[in-house]
Amino acid sequence: MTEKTMKVGIASYEDFKARTMAIARGELKPGPEEPKVWFQSTESFAKVLSSRNRALLATIAETHPASLQELADRTGRKTSNLSRTLKTMARYGFVELHKGAHGRIRPEVPFQAISLELAFR
């Protein structure tokens, strides 16, 4: 089994907008090896993927909790805080939130690693 890795890039708003417009005009076709998720700064990347949030991703990936309550019990974090954090992470694709029976939300991490691409320009 190959390890699935999410690729993340850092680009200024202006660079990201120019890239998006070039793709929309058909002038640029992103390759499969290019990042699918972009942040405007290393600071914003670090905020979403803080050490505490990376530990949360690891717990989800390793224990496969059936609900947010189960995840809260395993991590000692409040369900309301987990919900907010996981919604943010879901916007970037770091977690998937599956709706189940009785309104339960089951978090899932769809990859085994995150790769950061950072250009120095």
C-alpha cells in the first residue's frame, strides 16, 4: 500500500490569484505533483497545523473515532472546541467529517502525511 500524502503550498494572495486566473484561462494546467491546498503564509499554515492539531490528526488516524464525543473522550478536548477546529481543518481537506446516525459526526483523516512546498522568491 502506498502512502497517500496531501501536498500543501505557500503563496502570496497575489501569486495565488494569478495562478488561479491562469488556470481558469487555460494557460496553466496544474500537474498531479503540485499542491492542492494553499496558504498565504507559513504563519497561517502553522496556526492550522499547530503541534496540538497535528496530534489531533494523528489520534484520528490511529484510533478511528466513531464520533466527536469519542474523540473528545480520547483527547481531553471539549466537543465544541473540537467541532470548531475540525471544521477549519475540513475546509483545507485535512479531515473529512462524515454525518452518521443520530446526528453524529465521524472525523476521518484521508491521508498519512502532509508535504509542504515552499518557494523562496
